[in-house]
Amino acid sequence: MSRKSFIGVDIGTSLIKMAEVQKNDSGLEVVSLRKSPTPAAEDDALVSALKEVVPPGTRDVITCVSDGDVVSRIVQFPQLNKKELEAAVSYEMERLLPSSEKMLIRYVPLDMVQPGGSQELLLLAVQEDIVYRCYKMFSRAGLSLAAIDLSAFALWRLFARDTCDNRVIIDLGAKFTTILIVSNGIIRFIRTLSAGGDLLQCTSSCMFEDFDALNGIASEIHRSLVYYSNQENAPVEKAILTGGACRLEGLLDYLQDVIEVPAELGRPVIPELRQKEIDGTFAVAVGLALREVI
């Protein structure tokens, strides 16, 4: 019997978010959203938090590693057979990796054939210890990991799959900001900033407490868009804002003025999904749950 319910768990630096998506005859529906504060580094506390946020009786879940822990690059390679490609990917990532730690390396074809027959791949690397700790924590909570995904893929799945424009998805987490550019449904650029919504809390008058931090984040986003546009000769047409801080008053207007791109709050692009809006706090968790559905 095929599964009818899928659960994504996004362990952020501030909150653990859980989303449950059900599949039925009328389509897909987000039936449950839960969150709990992310404890400090103590493993026992994290296990307890996972048990609290995931519904009782759940077995398989999908999660992702933190944006700040992943090294990603989009690289062109000539057409190679599988063995040659794996060797080329390993060599390229070893050259690019900033750490001597043992890394797990994966690659994803981007379905972009370049002049001369070359292909583009998204290369990904993460420390083995981080992945093993993740499996251990979920196992201690009585959960089995069906997959460890990338948060950028979850955002793409929810906000950019099968689209026909050049759009940037800006995910404002507590400590990190993910910048994801998608062209005609294909991921073209990923960047993670070590700054997020914790720096942008508003005072009672709704003025940002740290304007320099806000301006710094917005300026880095703008630089990324300019870099992409110059490299690809294709300007970004739309900005999608999501994440826990996306609804801070005045943020949307300020951001689109700085990056010079029309901006809007994220809306799912999946026709089968009943919800027309998703709380930005849960966007990654919902996108993770959809991994096994679409």
C-alpha cells in the first residue's frame, strides 16, 4: 500500500519545524504544522524536542542539514561516463573544499546542456560527522530518516518547480539567509549568508533595531543578483521572500527597493497543493515533506 502521509522536519538554529502533508484523491494538503524551540547543543535535549514536535506513531521523516554546513558549487563538466564523472566530481570538490574534515560528496545534474556539449552539475559536500549525528539523533527519537535533503531543494520544490521565469527565493532564517536563483524551473545559483532574522527584530515603533545589519543583508542579496545577471545575461524578474522573518513590517518594501526587483511573499506553485499560502516559518519543512510526493 502506498503511503498517504509525509513528514518534513526542519531543524533551524531557532526553531524545529514539522510539516505533515497528506495525499488523497483531491490532491495534497498540509494537515499539521508544529514547532518547538531548538535546544542548545545538548543531544538529549534535541532528542526530546524531536519527540515533542513529531506526531506520535510517526516512523519515516525527511530532514535537511543546515545551510551553513553545506558547500555547494555549480560546475560545468564535459560529457563523461558515470565512472569518469564521479572521479571528476571528487577531484573538483577536494580542490574547492575549505576543510580537511572527511566529507560526503554528492552531485545533481541540472539538465543544462552548454555549448560544446558540456553539462552542468550542482556539487554538494557536507562533513560526515554532521550527517551521522543527524541520523543518530532521529534514531534516538524513534524516527527513521527516509532522506536528508538540501533546504534549497525544499524551497525550489515549493516556490519554483516548473516555473517559466527568472526568480530569486530569499529564505530569512534566524541565523542564515539562503539565496536561491531559479531560471525556468532549474536551479542556477545558491548562496548562504551568515546573517538572518535575529539581526532584524523590530522595536515597538516597527523601526529595525540594527539598520546596518538589514542594509548589509540586502546589499549582499543585491550583489548576488548582479553577479548572476552578469554571468547569465538574464536579469532576475521576481523575488520570493520566505522564512521566519519574512513578515517583519516594512521588510518586503525595503528589500525590493534595495535589490531593485519586485518582491512578494512566497506562494506555492504546486497545483495539487490545496494551500494557496504557506507560513514562511514552515516553508522548508513543507518542501521537505513534498519530496516523496511530487
